[in-house]
Amino acid sequence: MQKRNKSRIMKSLYLACRLFLIAIITVLCTNCDDGKLEVKSINFTSVLVQSCSTNNLLYKNNGTELLILDIPLTKFANDETMANNPIVVNLSSTERVIYRSYNGSVGSANICPTLPSTTPQVQQEWVATNGVVLITSTAIKTFDNNTNATRITGYKHNIVFRNLTWDTPNGQVVWAYDYTYGDYQTNVTKPSFNFGLTLTTIPCSVQRIFACNVSESIELNLATPATAFASSVTAAGAPRIIVLDDANKVIYRNYINGLISPSYYCAATLPSSPTLNESWIALNGESTISGWIEVETTTSGPDFLHTVTLCKMKFQKGNSTFYLADRFLLGTLLTN
């Protein structure tokens, strides 16, 4: 009898232990799940990407959490990326993704200053130093319905994290998938193309024709400028046409500072001053279809007045392009 009771007690204890172990395992799986629950709790989907002007950090703020991207802003080039060929940034100890949770509401004061605010306090920090950041950049353009002109005003950089490995207080957590961080926008100054209506010529080894203002210039590099600007009147409706090709180029440049002197255009290599910001070259064209120059010549007293129009030109820098206009009156050049 005692043996039976003892056997029953042992079985009860065994079942109790099994149930206890199952409960413990269930709790552990529910709370840990190999890090998956914590990963799902990092949710910044509806939050915009912001930037710090002092330390070049990008971040997303959902109230009590920050998701920080710490890479050089030079990775966000003001140029479009080719299709299916994003910029790839390999994470390291200096190029990182950081997640922080706080015990209160956070703002830019908690991340942007050299000495950030210590309140609220950081409760948890994850740092990803392994994985890649993919950046796909597209130009933001304005469009003129009257001239079909486009102008680039900025670039949208779509940021995606791929295969991040996080170092957390509880060990490593791996995101073996793509995570869309969001869009970061950089702005550029829209070209004005406001050169007045007077062109200038300068006798270099090859004659240069150009127009400029305090921060921009446009230059006509022609194979035979004497032919394009011949001292003879053109018939009405029959201007001289120069189709852009490898020997006939139109170049637009803008500058950061300094005034442009005429000698600038004759230099074999571009001078260091003023500082060149961007250089755009008009694409080769096809007569009456794209990319050509029209020169209409009339008399002005004893001289000849040449009116220059740029037609259906598309300018390119790197992978980016903009369309000047169907017809753009560049200006006039007086010769004798």
C-alpha cells in the first residue's frame, strides 16, 4: 500500500515538473523567440527621416525611441543612381546603425548637439556594425508646361538596410532581410540660366563664345565658330544650324564663389578659382529632333548681329539629366 502511494506521489511530482518545465520554455520562447519579438517592436515605418546639421547623423524618432544612421553624408551624392545599382555602404565600427530606447520622450537635443541632453535616459541600445546600407537616388524635378523645361531642385535618397547584425545587451540579433529605413532629401540650387541677352567672344587658341553671371556660365565650344557666326545675313526662317556632336559642345557650369574672368575659358585646365560646383554637358543631338544651335544673322549698322537659340537640349552630369527647353533664347553676339 505504501509502495502504491509512493508511486503515485512520484508520478504526480514528475507530471508537475514536466508542466513547470513546459511553462518555463513557453515563457522563454514567447519573450525571446530568438530575438524576433524585440525586432518586431522596432517600428519606425510611419516616421520621417530627419537630419542633424551639427554631426551629420540621420535619425527617426517615434517618441521614446530613435533609429540612427551614422554614415558620412558624402554617401548621398547629388546624382541619380542607375537602375538596380544602388550605392552600397558596408557597415563597420565607424559606419553604423543604432537603435536606442529611452524612459521618456526624446528630440533632436538627445542626438544632435556635441554634448547631447542626458534626460530622458537611455534604457537600451542596439548597435549594428555588420550588414549593408543600400541607397537609391532619384532627381526631384520641376516641369514647365509652356516650354517643357525641367530643372532639378534636389535628390531623394531611398535608404534600405540589408542583413543587419545587431549587438544587443542579450547577445546578437540578426535581421536576415531588407528593412526600408525611408527617404532622405538633399536640396540643390536650381539653375537660373539668367545671363542677360549679350554673348561674349574671346580669342583663345580656339574662339570661345560664352555668357555668364555671378554664379553661372554657359559656353559654346564650336569646331568652326567663324562659320557659325559668318558675316553674312541669313534668310528669313533659315538660320544656320549646328548640331551638337563630339566637336560642337555646349557646357553649363555653376560656381560656389568668385567672379569669372574671360581668361577662365582659355585655360587648358579649369582654374581653381572660382570654385566649380557643377559641370553639365549638353548631349549630342540630331538635326530638328534634339540638341542643336540656331544662329540667325542680321545687320546692325556696319556690324552683324547674331541671335543664338538653343533647341531641345538635354544636359547631363553623371547619371542625372535635365531638359533646357524646346527653344531657349541664349542671346546675341555682335561681330564686324
